[in-house]
Amino acid sequence: MNENVWGYRTGGTSNDRFSRKHDIILSYEKSGKHTFNLQHYLSPQKYKYGFGKKHGYELIEQDGKYFKNAIARDIWDDIEAIGTQGKPNDPRIGYPTQKPEALLERIIKASSNESDVIADFFCGGGTSLAAAQKLKRRFIGCDSKVPNIEVSYLGVYPTEKFASIPHDEFVDFVLTCYGASKNTAEGKAHGFRPPGQSEPILIGPADPKKSVSGKEVKAFFDEIKARLEPNKLVSAKIIGWRFDRQIVEYIKILEKYIEKHTLPLKLNLIPLDSKEFRARVLQRYPNIDEAEFFLRFSKAPVIGDIKMKKVGELEYEFEAIDAISTNEDGWLVNCQWDFDYQEGHFAADKDYVLSREKVTDKKKGERFKAVLKAKHMFEKSGEMIVACKVQDNLAGETIFSKKVKI
């Protein structure tokens, strides 16, 4: 679609050729449908006149110079390279081909919308991922080598994906999120949050449908009680997806025991997908914007049924009925259809890879909303399995299939 030239001014010249001070940025589209949002830049102006809203732009004054907010073309020379002398620069992170965040922001803003997925399979130092997060995009990034950096964006995680991971990996994930260290000694506690061992942590099963057991809680409690010291309060945490009613009642019994014997001990049940857990995580990152999206666990959407209507000899209309997001502040952003579904292998029809429309909401502003209807012409009659996949803005997705007679 475009061959964009990013020109920059850095040190170093050549005596036998023009200095190479540009990168080529190519843009492609595959399906015939693509997103493009106009971008603007500050265009220097020599004189201070002929400006105003009636001309479609305003004069901007910076450091005694005048600019207009002009539409960007395919030559970009307004974004400085990393290391340009006398210019404000992004800090170097140790990656040799590090690009300025402003460059990645322009590319991402031009070619995507909020909640879209940005994929960078050669992400290097992660600048593209940082820019995507700031711009409220989801992202996928990988590279063969990365500098020594700390990943501080914890992401949005579909809860059902945790059911299949080993418990040790789940424990590591929760402790990392919570800012706690792993218990390397023998014992029932999985980890501790500083200072010292005053905040022991027990972590429940990785499967979101399972609760920590009473046997595990009792062993955890007995271990802590045996190590209590006078006048040294211990605040124990039990973190899990859910807690059975019996566990909640058992904790109340233990709290009465603690009160009766005046033990310096507190017990807290903390659901993983609660605001309480997220708030504790965010204490480590006080300057994070859009904290609600900094760490979220998303549940799968639901589809009640698929309704079908014959409109031609072999042509049918389909609609996903009672399809909703089950996440707080969630909504469906895309709907895909497979008209010859094979169990376990969803292949979206080429006409329904992206089935959505742009809507305007008073609270959320402009956003994408899934279109839940489809039409398809079958090649022959017989029994078929039709499947619908819906996705929400928090990475939750589900597939609903139905056997139909054509």
C-alpha cells in the first residue's frame, strides 16, 4: 500500500557517497480490507498569519517557532532518531536497533484501533509493545534475543487457559504478579511477600473451576501458628480463583480461634480476579495509567444458540442468539463463522474473519461492536455443523456449534 521513508539526522558522514540517514517502512494489506487512520505532524511555518479554525488548522507556537498540525505524508522527517544530539530522546535500553517510541506510535495509530491486536515477531527491546500498551492495544511480541529488561505490563489473561498449566508454573505467575518471592525451603507456604516472612502466601489450584481444599488451608494455618512470635503480626494470604462455601466458613472458624487465643495472625482470602488483588499488584507500579487494563483476567463469552433462516434454495441466514461478554466492562468486538466446522478445528469463513461495525457510545466513545449475523450459500444439501466464534475486548473468546440440515 505504501512505501514510507523515515528520515533522521544523526552523527556520522561519508566522503564517497550520500550519508544513509533513512529507513524504509513498507505497509501491506492481505484481505482487501484494512484499517487506516490519518496521522498529523507539526509542519514548520515561516510566517505567523493565515491560521485559524476556519482554515481547518490552528497555529501552534513552540520555542518561538510556528507550526501547523498538518496531515502526514509518506516521508517522515519529524521524528528524531535515538541519540540525536540536542533533542529530547527516549532512554537507551541496550538494544542496538532501538527505535523511538514516537515512530512506533505513529505506525500503530495509523494501522489499528483500540482493542486490536498488534503482533511484532522481531520485537527487540519491546518498544512496539510498550507503545501498543499505551495506546490501549493488545499485543503479541517475541524475539530470539532481548536486553535485560523488566516486564512491567502484566496483561489480560483468559481464565480458561490456566486449567491446563502445571501448578508450579501457576504459582510462579501469581507470585510474580503479587511481587512475592518463592518459598525455596520445605513448607506449605508457596511464597512470602516482604518484609521478611510476615506475609506468607498459599496459592490455590490453577484450574479456575477448583477451590483450595480445607486440608491445604489447615496445614497452612498449622505451619504459621507453630512459627508465630510474640508481638510480631503475620498477615497470611490465601490466593485463588474461587473459594467454596465450606472454605469461607472454615476461615471464619479459624478467625474465632485466633481471637480466642489472641494470636498475632490475620487470614485473608483473595480472589485472583478481584479488584483487591489487582490493587495490591498496582502498589508496585504507582505511575501506571489505565490501571484497570494493567492486569485483568477475562472469562469466556457465552452464546445461547444459533438461529437459522432459509432465504434461497441453498442459502441461509444465521444469527448468534443471546451472545454476551461475561466480563465486567466487557463487550463483544468480533464474530466469526465456520460453515463446515470440524470438531476442534475452527476455520473462519473468508467473508467473516472480521465481522464488526464501528459504533459510538456516550461513555466509551467510538469502538467496535461484533456483528452477530451472517449469510452463506452452501454447495450441496445435507447435514452440516455450523460454528460461531465470538471475541470480546478483554481477549475472552468462545465457540458455539450446531448441527443443521441444509
